Amino acid sequence: MLARAAWGTGGLLLRGSLRAPRRASSGLPRNTVVLFVPQQEAWVVERMGRFHRILEPGLNILIPILDRIRYVQSLKEIVINVPEQSAVTLDNVTLQIDGVLYLRIMDPYKASYGVEDPEYAVTQLAQTTMRSELGKLSLDKVFRERESLNSNIVDAINQAADCWGIRCLRYEIKDIHVPPRVKESMQMQVEAERRKRATVLESEGTRESAINVAEGKKQAQILASEAEKAEQINQAAGEANAVLAKAKAKAEAIRILAMALTQHNGDAAASLTVAEQYVSAFSKLAKDSNTILLPSNPGDVTSMVAQAMGVYGALTKAPGPRAQDPASSESSRAAQATDETLSEELDRVKLG
């Protein structure tokens, strides 16, 4: 009878231990000898009121009455909303700011015996640290250096919470509320900054335009002067080439004329040319001007031709006498006959 009762009691105890552990009124699991600890949880066990060990996930066996589960710590990442609070910046602007805190328990023993309520302690630490960090920054830097502000808060929390076995992974500021008047002044400042930027951009555009126009005029003047210089050089070169060509042509004409005069009847041809030029010049008298210069006997073409031929003969006269050969005497007679013919032609011109 007693054995059956004992077996029944043991069977009940074994079946009770295989079921999920029942939690007491305080929320902690009871010691049912055989316990199954869930993953990512740490159960702190005390034996006769003192810390004994931390149960790992899986199957664990405890001694009834002597062992007691005192704390249950979650090893997952915990998200805590930091309540909205007021903070004063370096330039005396009151802000309403809240945030989100991400933390994890790294040491269940320190989290159980180092602080009474780890989450509450970290929340209060985050609030005080956030107020302290905001007091070091001005209002403009609070918005610009948001990431550095979060990083500073995380570092400060980790330094203080190391003895609690808690590690702060990150801290994010959710909302920053400024007073209405400050918001209006900030809006006015933004608009003034935009107008200033637009004015600066417009002035820079005007300056760049003026510089471009001046640079264009400068380049145009330089190109015009270079073109004028090249034109003058080309014109001078052309005139020089023209003068040189005229001089060469005149020299060639003089050379040909000299060769022609040295040939047979050259003097008679020269006399005829002088007479024709005289008659042509005489016909143009008093056409261009009322003031003219006339020789003593303008109608005597023969005397004028004789005078011109005398000058030519004086210039071309040889310095010494030359011996005449029969061929030269023959040419002299032919030249005399030509002179006579030329004289007759001149007489007909005079009569005409």
C-alpha cells in the first residue's frame, strides 16, 4: 500500500517535471526538479539564499526546497522607448526630445545583483546623458550633428552600465520639438539664407557675365589688331613687290631700249619717238590748268627734236675717236638716208 502510494507520488512528480514549469505568483518559475530553460534566457538559481549557478538553455535538474529560481533574464536585444523630456541647449533654447534605446544583457549575474531594475536604470541614464549632451551643443548643431550626438550618448551609457552587465547597442533620437517662436525664427532664417544665396548666385552670374563680355572684347580687339597688322604687312609686301616688279620692268625696258639704240638706225627711231611725244604733249596744253609754260617757238618741232637729240648725243658721245671700217661707212650712209626720210616725215607733221 505504501509502495503503491510512493510510486504514485513519484509518477506524479515525474509527470509534473516533464510538463512546462509553472510560474509562481511573482512571475518566476517553480522548482520542479526537472526544468527546461528556453533559448536566449538565463535563469539565476540561488541555493539556500545564496547565488548558486545560472541555468543554460535546455534540460536542467535542481534540488527541491534547497534550490530556488530567483531571476529570469532575457538575452535578446531589448528595445526601450525613452520618454519625451525637456532639455536646454547651449544657446538657451528649450527642446522637447525623445528617443529609442537598444540594449542587451551581456552578464546575467551583474544584471541580477548589480542593479534593482536594469531597464529603468538604463532609461534614466539615457535621459540624463541626453540632457547633458544637448547642453553642450547649440540649436543648429543639434540638427547637424545628430549622429555624433547619438554616438556620444551610447558611449556614456556603456561606461556607466558596464557594472550592470548591460551593453547599449545604439541610441536613436526620434523627434525634436522646438517652441513655436523658435520654429518661426528658424523658418525666417532659412528664408533669409535662401535669399542671400540667391543674391550671391545672381551677383556671381553678373560678374561672370561681365568678365566674359570683357574677355570677348579683349580677344576681339587683339584679333582685329592682328588682322590689321597682317593686312598692313601684306599690303606693304604687295607694294614692295609691285615697286620691285616695276623697277625690273623699267630696267628691262631700258636695257631693251639701249640695245635698240645701239642697233642700226637707232638714233632715227629715238628722234621719231621724241617728236611724237612732243606733238602729244603740245596737243594737251591748257587742258588741265590755265597756267602753262611755252617754249620760244612752240611750233618748231624740228628744233625741239634737234635739241633733244643733241642732249642725247652729248650723253652718248664716246670719249675718243674711233676708226671707221667700210662696213661702218655703209651703215652711216644708210643712217643718213633714214635721217632724211625722218626729216621729211617731221616736215609733213609740221605742215599738218
